[in-house]
Amino acid sequence: MRNLLLPLINSARGLARALSLYAPYLGAGVRVDHISADFREARVSMKLRWYNVNYVGTHFGGSLYAMADPFYMLLLMRNLGPDYVVWDKAASIDFVRPGRGRVTASFLLTDDMLSDVLQHTANGDKYTPTWPVEVIDEEGKLVARVEKTLYIRRKKSD
């Protein structure tokens, strides 16, 4: 299946479009608004809809988490290339206030983050950084804080 999608997801715009149509995101109402051409930034959003609302009329927690799920992994994979193994290892979410209306989450892979990864994996060692993601409402208030832990390792040379 991945080979069929490769031409579509080879560009940042294609990847954003494909992820927005990905069934779990489509079902949760998550939209990938932007992935930068250098795969260093991503922005996602979600409007409150009948299919992602919880019992008390706010955003379903699983949908809020889904917004943050794969993006650091995807950005790293594109920046580090095929010589690295990158996986999502763990995550936690702290629900700060009820999410209503449109919420957004932004991801930024900085030079310092990349340098840190390269330094820690140079000898083939695994590295498991934890990076924060904030889900923000339309008023700029924090709705949820997600901590993403990644597993990163440089592949062994033959």
C-alpha cells in the first residue's frame, strides 16, 4: 500500500492532503493545514463536530490526542532519511480545559532538536527524547498538553 501512495506523499503538500484523508483523521475531524516544504513544521486543526464531541459537548479526548500523534515522527523521518529508525514510543496528555470550537496544534523541528538527535545517535545508540505539543483553542488558551516520546536510532551499516 505504501508504494501506491509514495508519489502522493513525496511532497509536503501531498503528505498533508493524504493525512487529512486518512480514515482515522477523517473520522476524528482532524485536518492537516500545513506541512512546510522542508518538513520542519506542521500545523493541524480540528473543529468541534457532532462526530468528535463527547458526552458533555466538548472535544473528545482521543481526537485531541490524535491531533498530536504522528507528526514529530513523520517530520524526523523526512529530515533524518532512511539511515534512521524513528518510532513513536510513548505519549501522555494533560487535559487543561475543555476544548470547544476550533483547536490547533503546531509542531516545529528546530536546528537544536535535530543537532541533539544527531549527537545522541552518532554511534548507533538509541535516543528517546520527549517533546511537548500544545493544543490551543481559538482564544489562544491551552486546551491540552501532549508529551511525545520518540525512539530514534541510526541503522547499523553493513
